[in-house]
Amino acid sequence: MATDYDAPRKNESEQSEDSIEELKARRHEKNSGKVDEDETEAAESFELPGADLSHEELSVKVVPKQSDEFTCSSCFLVHHRSQLARETKGKLICRDCDY
């Protein structure tokens, strides 16, 4: 909320004279920006670990390793040649595993 620093300030006696209705209206205005969220609806969208996924079907196309790729000897992931950090004794190490 913006504050007008040029506006005349109320002294203590004037502040205590504010009516209850004004105070209730101000409180209602401050709370009007809050969003009511149903917790149960929000929780339904989360998927918990160990959930039954037997009815789900994955469709992934498996492509063989390409000529410009290598398998890291440490993490066993297939990487592009640009990720090769070093090759020692025939073992290829990726940049992620090369500390």
C-alpha cells in the first residue's frame, strides 16, 4: 500500500476517534487480496512416491548409441563427445564425473 508522506498526520486523539465501522472496513480491505484455496483440491494434484502406476503406459523411442556419443565409465550414461573430459586406459569419463 502506498503511503502519502505529504498528507497531514493525525495526532493520538484523532486516531482514537476512528469509528469501529471504519476500522472494520479497513481490515476487510486488507484481507480482500487473500486467495482462498481448498487444501484438499491442491493435495489431489500431487503424486506421492510409491503410487500405483500400473495403469500407465510409457511410450519411449529407444535409439542406439550414435557415432558421436560415448558411455561414461563412471556414471554409465550416454553423452555427446563434447562432454568428454578425459580418456585414461580406454575408460571414457564425462565432465560431470571428472572432478
